[in-house]
Amino acid sequence: MTEIAQLGPVDPSRQHPLLPPDPYAGEGEKRPLAISVQDLRHFIKFIEKEGEEANTVRPADATAIYVALMEHVHPLVIGAMEQSYALAKLITKNMLSLHMDPTSDADEIERLANHLSDDFKSHVYPINRKEARQMGLKVKDADAPLRDAMWALWHHYTYQPPTLPEIRGKISGTPMPSAYIDSDEGSSVAFALFDTKNQPVGAGGWVDSWAN
């Protein structure tokens, strides 16, 4: 990691057809509201905590709160969001296992996965390399040549976006590159499409471009 590198917590958001419509969707666009899995979990934990510790939420009150919640969030959505939470934690464990022993380090992998999934209260919380190292991740500082090369690569991608090839017919709108994967074999780019009013017009995807 460089001096300005950041990691983020594991906090998936989920869209579901049974969720309310997104009020910030573009004109003529219909999409469900994306809800943070942790927002829902923390709301439920808050009700439980108030009922147990402060003794201010009676069972009947809690039932009324849950009923009101169900009026806005379908029960099937809650189940789907819990699946997203479990999947995100599983992926986190699998990624940690790439650099740790899944048998001898099983407890540490579990601790790190729980910490990244449960202990940060904001999806945008920036984890710098010092904090990442303190929490137990195997972080190495990027030396000057590598740091400079990474910065040059970021600058190249930021100011020289690639030209996307034709995919499933003609692409309309403006492609907005959002992620890149490079190797000696070629390059891949993730993109989103926007119309002339800068509104999203379709889901993005991965495009393979083998002309390095």
C-alpha cells in the first residue's frame, strides 16, 4: 500500500425488486432503492439493545416497530440482504485465505472477517495502511519505484480512458470506465454507460480488450 492507499469495510448494498423505488433515479428510469445490509442490521440491533439495556422498548412496542419496518421492507428482502451479508463475509474469508493458512490461521481469519464486516459504521470509512497493519492485515509499504509506477498507471487510466470495442451490437451513450485489470496477456475494463444527460442507461460489465 502507498501513503494514500485505502481499504474499505465489507458493507454490501442490495437492490431487490420488492424494495421501494429509488427517488433519486433519473427521469424515466425505474430502479429499486439500494439498501445497505449493515443499515438494516444496525437498526434491528438498536431496537434489541434499547429493549434489553434501557428497558424502554416493550415487547409490544418492538412488535409494532417491526411491523412498520415490514411495510417498507418486504420480509423476503430482509432474507436476501442477510444472504448478501453472509456471502460478503464468506468472500472476505476466502480472500484472506489466499495469504493466510486456512487451517492454522482459521481463528485470525474469522476475527478479521468479523472486524471488517461488523465494526465499521460507515461504508466509506477509509482504512489506511497503518490501521490495516494494526488490525492484523499483512501490509507492505510500497517502495518509491513501485509507488511511482502505481501513480503513473492511475494517471494514465484517469486521463486516457480506453476505447471500448463493440459489444452485443452498437454501444450507445458514453462509456465510463470504472475498473481495470491488466496483465501480460491483455487488459480488461469494467464500465457503465451514460446518456447525453449523464444518466445511466444500462448496467455495466467486463470487457476484454487484448490490444496492449
